[in-house]
Amino acid sequence: MIDLRSDTLTRPTPAMRRAMADAEVGDDVWGEDPTVRELEEETAGLLGKEAALYVPSGHMANQLGLYVSVRSGEEVWAHEHHHLIGNEQGATVVLARAFPRLYSEGIFPTDELLESWIAGRDDVHRAEPALVWLENTFTGRVVPLPEQRRVTGFAHRHGLRAHLDGARLWNASTALEATPAEVAEGFDTVSVCFSKGLGAPVGSALAGDADSVSRARRGRKLLGGGMRQAGVIAAGALYALRHHRERMVEDHERAAELARMINEMSGLTALARTNMVLVQAPGGQGSRYAEAFARHGVAGVGIGDAVRLVVHLEITDDDIDRAARGVAKAAADL
Ligand SMILES: *Cc1c(COP(=O)(O)O)cnc(C)c1O
């Protein structure tokens, strides 16, 4: 089986495991784990922010992004398909007690939408706007940096804060040929994952100014995310950050190649977006197509009108070849 369900499936490489085994550790709740500190400093530096906080998951990094910028009952502006809205069990309302104001078109809000949402802010019937949320990449799609700057500029002109869910910021940076700091520029807080395309086993970070990050550190403890000798896992993240960022371009090339081969061989329509390939399955047949692919040795995830295939560091050129052949065989049965 060629497993293309997700880039979270990557396992630590032998060299990464050695780095983890050799990690210097201490009690991180006491601020005494040197490896965690090194990871936090290096992450902050890469993202052009003052500080960063290592956390167990991207979910927690995002929730801490809310924790430091939104008070109970205030608005967060987001897309209905942002991870924050669809994939965090409603934590936005349960934990942060934030009120999501959602758009569903495009991958970033237009000026027209932003202007119309800010227009009624002083109306006593309205929740108060506090935070504008973006995601990059957004299900594999790259949000152009000028659009990000337009949105963060708008937020700051109106006294709102801006957060970037950058779980796959490393993919965005690779695709845009921009530094991670350029992608993170203009945001008050940014969350990044080490456990997706970078291939580390555990963890994410929230980066931002020193004050936001020190408040997030309190929030992490509130959520039960204070970790002790976390240097063991942080060493995996640090290794990934140093050694697996630049190779990401290979994942994007392989995804493009897989889409090209599927289009050529199967009669299906496939689209590559950074490290993801979306194979169209019209009429909500994503799950049915995914089952057919699996019968021919290709594991993907059926989502609505598409099957998502994700390329990551364990996927070789030979896997791409075999996956394309499997999809072509499956297409013949559909
Ligand atoms: C995966 C993901 C997260 C959450 O990461 P976990 O570590 O799985 O909690 C957040 N945002 C986006 C866009 C993601 O893809």
C-alpha cells in the first residue's frame, strides 16, 4: 500500500532518532530544558518573531493564538474551512468562547468583505471584532503574500490582531520561494507544525512578540500542556527544522508529477497544490473513489468531491509511479 492519506504519517528517521536519544534535557515547566529552549529560539528566529513556545499539537498552538488575542464573546474572522473552525472540535467556542464570523468564498477575505464586517463594529448588537485569521497553505493552496499583507494591514489599521495558522507554512515558504519570516510577516501570532511535512514525531509552536508568547506559556499550562523533559521530542523537531525544510521542494515536485501522471493515465482529473494532489470525484463521490484507490494499493482520503493524496518525505519516485498506476487501474473500475 502506498500511503498518501496525510503528511502526519511520517516516522522519525534514524538520524532524527539519534538526535532525540542524545538530547540534553531538563524540566521544561521550570524553563530548564535546553533543547526545548533551542528549538523555541530557532523557530522564533526563522519566523522573524521575538519568541516561540513549543506545544504538543497544532490544535493547541491555534487555541493559544485565540487565548492571547480574543476575549470571551469577541469575534474571530475566519474561513468556514479553516482548521480552526472545522477540525478543532469547536474549541473556538468551548475554550476561547470566541464568536466566529465566517466567509466561505476564496481563500482570503476581500476588501469588500472586510469593510462590510468592520462597518457595524460599534453597533451594540454586535460582538466586538478582535482577530483576523488566515491559513497558509490552506488545504495545499498558497495564499499570496500581498494578499496576506493587505489583510494584516487592514486588521492593524482597525485595531484588530492577526493570526496565521501556518501548520504548513514551510510548504508555503517553499512554494513562494520566500523565507519563513517573509511568510509570517505582519502577523501578531503564527502557529507552525513540526509533525507534518517536516517529519518530526510530535509538536508545534506558537510564535509572536515576547508578551504574547509569555501569556501563551501560561495558557499552555492552563490547558494541561506543560511538558517536563520535552527535549526528547523537541530534538526531533529541531532536527526536522534543520534538515527537512529544504527537501520539501521534492514533495512539491513529486505531487506535481503524480497529478500529471494521473491526468495522463487514468482519465480522471487531478490537481497538484504544494504537497497535495486532489483527484476530482464529482457528485460527492470522494469516499467511493478513495475505496477504489485503496483496492489498488493507494491510500488517500475522500473529502466531498475529491480524493486527497498527500506527498511527504517517506514517498519516493517509485511510489509516485506505482500510485499513478494504481489510480489508473482503479479508474477503470469506477
Ligand atoms: C494539522 C493542522 C493543524 C493541527 O495540527 P495538530 O498537530 O494535528 O493538532 C492546524 N491547522 C492546520 C491548517 C493543519 O493542517
